[in-house]
Amino acid sequence: MPDFDYFVVFAEMRTGSNFFEDSLNRLDGVSCHGEAYNPTFIGTRELTELFDVTMVDREAEPFKLLDRIKSADGMNGFRFFNDHDPRILDTMLADPRCAKIILTRNPVESYVSLQIAVDTDLWQISDVKDHQQRPIKFSPWFFNKFVETLQNFQLRLLNTLQKSGQTAFYIDYEDLQDIDVLNGLAKFLGVDSRLDSLGDKFIKQNANALSDKVSNFAEMEDALAAYDRFSLTRTPNFEPRRGPVVPTYVLPPQSSLMFLPIDSGPTDAVSSWLAGLDEVKPTELMTQLNQSALRKWKRENVGHRCFTVVRHPVARAHAAFVDVVLSADKGHWANVREMLLSKYKLPIPVYYPDAEYDQTKHKLAFKEFLKFIKANLTGQTGVRVNSNWATQQHIIQGFSQFAVPDFIMREDRLEDDLAIIAAQIGKTAMPNINGMTDPHAELLSSIYDDEIEKLTKKAYQRDYETFGFDRYQL
């Protein structure tokens, strides 16, 4: 009797998972059913159902599909990425009858490959003549966010398996060409069949050196110098627990202040104030630092102050809606927008701004988005919670693993609070806050009503209680 009933391949985009799936399916008795829990499709983009389970069925009963996969003939499984349906993750991790396969790749290679795919809209090729490539520009900020997400997910897998006394079959991107390793995996799964050759359905898209694929390669080298290169080779061995979103922290070059931004908050306004405090340009502020650099800064700046700023949940949810959902293009948040359009029927235009998308439609769409947030935060959707609308209490708890804020400021009294913390580090003169801290305040005030307040409070009850928020003030 085999040790496992089914398997899951934990992977990410651009780790070679399509090629890996093809190799698995070449083993007699093994079937890998694509991305069975991808929020935007089921299995593959061509399918409308899997094991007679539709996307609507899967959203309502996520374990129905899992049961069908487990009970199918042979050894069945699927690929699972960090942004797939979180409702089944704990069940799979806790199940010793589920074989865990963890596919990893050098994050720099994955990141560059992903950016090229987004830029060319070419995600896989079977003939070299179809190859397209133009160098991408490396963004330290986006790479840090990319690695942070990757690392947190891999650490969760590793720690859960350790605590439950389980093990996984780790396979690296470079191992996918090694038949002996793939046959070792077959033995791990408990199947008798073995491979004698590799498939030719997929070929490597970007075989050039990194220096040929990145237009600002020297800048990328400088940005990566802070990373331990040995940790970069295999994701589970990254520098453990660097602290959540550490690279997003913002520091002025001279004053002993550390700002911990919360996504969809007044980050631009605070950053401008910090630049004014030291009479420098906003581009001269220090950010994208790693944990080691920040510890050094703390030691050298005795008496420093660390702070964050919370925004009223109504304004923050609205900012997330406008910036992440309405304004998303084919880049960073495109999948979130596509999912909300197709799955949750959010009444938003395909492209924004749109002349026909008026105030009435905006109000209706925002209310529907608030309902989605409530379901998302309570684990009732197949979408990973996004940091732009996660609860501020949860985000600050994450900050506290590395830097406990001395001061949690409120946006509605930001200038007064900033003056207090500046005085604590010896400042006697300081800049004013220029303009409105919420660029979407005027649009929000045109649609705000009692129902929006009620829906927001249902979604963010914890933030209302933790930070003492009252009704949103226009």
C-alpha cells in the first residue's frame, strides 16, 4: 500500500512548474492536474471544470475538489502557489497522506523571468523561434516584496512540516533536467514507473546570462549585495525571519526617525515630511534596507524613535480600491483585478478611468468591494489577503517582530503627532504637512454614506476596536 493518497507541488510562477508537471504526467499512474486552486481558473485556463467541479462549486465547497482528486485512480495531485485558495492549505499540510513536493528556484532568476513574461506576455514556448526577449529593468523595491512573500510562504511550509514531524521532497529548478532525481521522486511517491527520457513539450525561454536580461545589471548587483548569496540559492534556507516588509521602512538621512508604512496609508505625505525635516529630496530618504542594516542604524542612533500611521478604515479601504483594483494594469495587481471582475462581478470598468464610470457606479462598486474584504479577511474566499486591505492591527503586529513602534499616529492629527515625535529627538523646527494626506478624499466624500460606514465596520471591527475609530469624518 502506498504511503500517500495524493500529492501537492508547492511552487511559484517561473520556477519551471509547467515542465515539472509534464515530467510527472509522463510517469504511468501519475496525474498532475495543473493549478487546481488558482483563483482565476481551475486546473488550466482552457478548463471550465475539474473532476466535474466548476469554479463556482470550488468557491462554495473547496474541499469537494480535494476529495475528488484524492479518490481518483492512480496517484493524483496538483500545483499550489502562495496566492492560491488558502482554505485548503492547513488541511493539506496537516495530512500525512498528502505527499509534499517543494519546487524552488533562485529567486533572482524567477523574478527576472517573471518580469520578462509580463513584459512580453509570453509565458511558455515549445519552439525556440517563438522566443522574444527585451531586457527588463530591475526594481529593488518590487524584488524585496517578491522575496518577502516567497520567504514567508516557504517558512510557513517548513515550520509546519517540522512541527508535525513530516518531510517533503525538495527539488530545485536545476534538478528538473536530472532523470535520476525525477525517478527518485517517483520512488518517494510510491509508484513503480520510471522515466527514461525527458519531454520536449516545453523549452527554457530565457537562456541568456542575467547581464543580458537586465538593463540595469550593475544597479541590480548593488541591490543584491545586502543579501547572503547562499541563502538566495534555495528558498527554505533564506536568512530566517527577517521581519515582515522590512525593506519598506523609510528613514531620513540625518534625523533619528524610522517610519513603518502601512500599505494604502498616507505614505507619500509622511515621506515628504521626513524629507522636509532633513531638507533633502524625497529620493534621498533611506529605504529598501535589510534587517542587518537597520540594526546597525539603531545602534548608531541612540534615542531613535520608530513610528507608524493608521488611517481610518473607510479611507484606507477606499484607497486600496482606487489604487489596487480600479487602477491596476497588466502588471503588479492585474490578477487581483481580473479575479474581482470575473469571480465577484465587481461593477468596475475594464479600463480606468472610464467616462461612463460615474459617481453612482463608483459608490456601488466600492460597497461590493467592502463586502469582498469582509469575506476575504475571514477566510471565506479563495484569495490570499492582500497587504493593502489587511487589518492594520495585524500589520502592526507583524512590524513588532522586528521594530516595535514607539508611536502609532492617526492620519487625522498627523501634523500634531509628527511634531511631538520630532520634538522627542530634539527638533525645534519642522515642516508642515503640505496638502491633503489622502489624494482620494474628495472622491470618497462624494459617495460616503451610512451604509459604507456600516459595511466598513463589519469588515474592520478589529481595527475600530483596537484604534478607537469613530465614524469617518468628511
